[in-house]
Amino acid sequence: MKYTKARLTFTPGALPFLLKAFGHSMTENGVILNPTGEIALTPEGEELTKDNFGGFKKGSIQLLKKDLLTAIKLTEGSY
């Protein structure tokens, strides 16, 4: 039996729901907070906001930024 990978795409309005499902939240200014209430950071240490949120890494709750560097590192397996 052959398996295929599924990809889900969400509208920007779904972000608060998704964050809550993973224990995260967002301030009124759009800054994403981790479950302890601290500002969520990318693997490079950059602040995550609703505007640069790219998604969750498969198999973890690591948050990713939507940019070319993140896409390259995911492709290379660096994340």
C-alpha cells in the first residue's frame, strides 16, 4: 500500500486556534508566546509574530518562520 503525505493550509484567521491547540498564544500586537508566556523564537533566535509565522515543524512543536532560509534548512534536513 502506498502512502501519500497530506498538507494542510490554513487561513490567517485560524492562527489563534492553531496556536492554542499547541499551548501557545498571541498578544494583541501579534507577537507569538510560548506556553510559559515568553516570546516564541525561531531556531535562529528571532521573535515570531503573526506576520512571519510559517508553521510547526513536522513531528514537533517547534515554530518556524516563513522565509527562504527556513525553507532551505527544512529541505536540507538542518531542522
